[in-house]
Amino acid sequence: MKILYLCLIVISSNALMAGCGGCQVKNPVDPQTKSSSFLSDIPFNGKVEGFVIASCNKCNLGKKDDKKCSMGVQIGKKVYRLKNDNHDHNAAHKTDGICNSLRVAYVDGQIMMNYLDANYFELLDAPLNN
């Protein structure tokens, strides 16, 4: 009898904790629309598009072995060097420069090995107060 009650409690608790199943929505992806998501991992194909943390690899992203400052992005827990980056070293040391702060950037590109080959890369600025 105790086993029957235990089974009844287990079965009823599973039914009470289960959702309606309506959250399994399949939305079609529109390839023409830019992503507004924050990237937290790299897809299997390595194609990335969205917002990332961007900063200096050496100063802020933990790449202490780098000999000079370079722009990098952090996606999840991994840091990727931005390929073919030509940042202004004087601007990098301003208050909101890449060597002094973590910034948000919008990227569109491909992860290859430990590099981000970006088709598009833009650091976001703070909105203007009117």
C-alpha cells in the first residue's frame, strides 16, 4: 500500500510540475534581419552576428602574453582576437577607450581558430542626452 501511495505522489507531482508544452514555438528565421541578441556561444559553423563584449586583449581580456594592445571580443568565456584590426592607440587610452573599459560591440563575421574575421565591427557609443 505504501508503494502505491509513493507511486501516486510521484506521478501526480510530475503532472503538477510539467508545463503546457506551448513554449516549443518554431519561429522561422529571417536571414535578412540583423540579430539583436547578445552572443554567449559560437555556433557549429562559426558564423557570428550580434552583440559581444569588446576590449583590449592585453589590458582587460586576460591575454597577458600579448606584446602589445589589440582589440578582442569575448564570447562566452573565450576571447578571440579581431583579425586585421587597426585601432587608434591614443583613443584606446581615453576614459572609455578599449584599454580602460569593457565596451559593447556589434559584430558580423566568422570565427576561425582563435580569431574573429569580421565583415562588420562597430563599438557602440552611449546614447546622447537631449
